[in-house]
Amino acid sequence: MSEPIEEWLDELNKLGEEKSMTDKQLKIVKAASEIFAEKGFAGSSTSEIAQRAGVAEGTIFRHYKTKKELLVSIVAPVMAKLVAPFVMREFYKVLDSKYDSYDQMLRAILENRLAFLEKHLNVLKIFIQEIPFHPELQEQFEKLILAKVFEKVTPNILRFQEEGTLVNWSPYTIIRLTVSSLIGYAAIRMIYGKREGSSWNDEQEREATIAFIMKGLAP
């Protein structure tokens, strides 16, 4: 198991009011985290998780009634107790800074979050792969991540609108369109950017993405 997964799960086991996981639960969650990241939720099986965890398959169902419950037991608490503070801790420094332009802020956001993404790629794959298909995880993400980003970014957007450098749309619309473009860039970068022999030019693609956003949001 990679160190980032260990780091996240060790922190999870220390956080919150919930009783810490038993040794068997921790083995199950570690194995499930690895396999969900590698194969996705739909492509994983409880028998494979049990084999990697070194426990009987029945042991999984003594702790988690279904595979879905196992997924939620990993993602929801981590989202609430670890992802939100862990993601936002360093991100707040970026969002609370003052910028001369919206594109300057976007560059700072990309630099900060791409470093985080690369360090914790295996764990974040679970969120990227599964959030679109599970409403309860979407709700956690919107409440704990997007709401905080919206709160921090909105004052900057309003200031740029007053200065006449951003279109006079609602901050929600501007953030939604911006996040969609940045996530698209990050996802393609993750798939193709690290592939051997790839012609991906990261600096060029990053600047093109920012230019695309700025032209679309020009007043």
C-alpha cells in the first residue's frame, strides 16, 4: 500500500467521535481503499477485498452489510472528518490571499491543488470515480467542500466584477463553469499527462485552460 493511503487511514482512525476501528476493520478498509482506487467500486468484489485484507469474506459482512455500505463507511467519514479539513487547510491560504486578477487566482489554485492531487492520487481516485454515482456522497461533497470554496471565492469574484474584469453573472455560475474547466484539465492531465511517450505539454495546457476560462468570463 502506498504511503498516502496509509496516511489518510491512520488519520481517519484517530479522528471523530466514532469508536476507532478494530484491527480487522482497519485491514478491510485499507484493502477496500486500495481496490476501489485501482478498479472502481463496480469492478471490485468483496471476495477480492477479503483476500487482500487477509480475512474471511463473511467477516466483511459482519462489519458492513453490503459493499455499498463499505464504500460509504470509507468515503463519508473521510469526507466529513478528513478530506474537508485536509483539503481546505492549505487551500484556505490560497483562497484568503488577495489577487490582482481572476487568472492570477486560478494559477495559484491550480498550483496548490495539483500538488495535493499528485500526493494523494490513489485515495482521491475513489472520490473522483464514485461521487457522480452516489447522491449521499455528492451531498457530503457539496456541503463540506463546495460550500466552503463558494464562501471564500465569492468576495474575489464580486471585486473583479466591480473592477469590470469579469462578466456580471452570479458567482455560483462563474464558480461552476470555472470548476468544470479546471476539473476537466486535471482529469485529462491525470490520464494522459503522465503516460510514457505522451506529447502532453502541461504548461501549455494549463495556460490554454486559463485563457479559455478568462475569454468565456470576459465582460
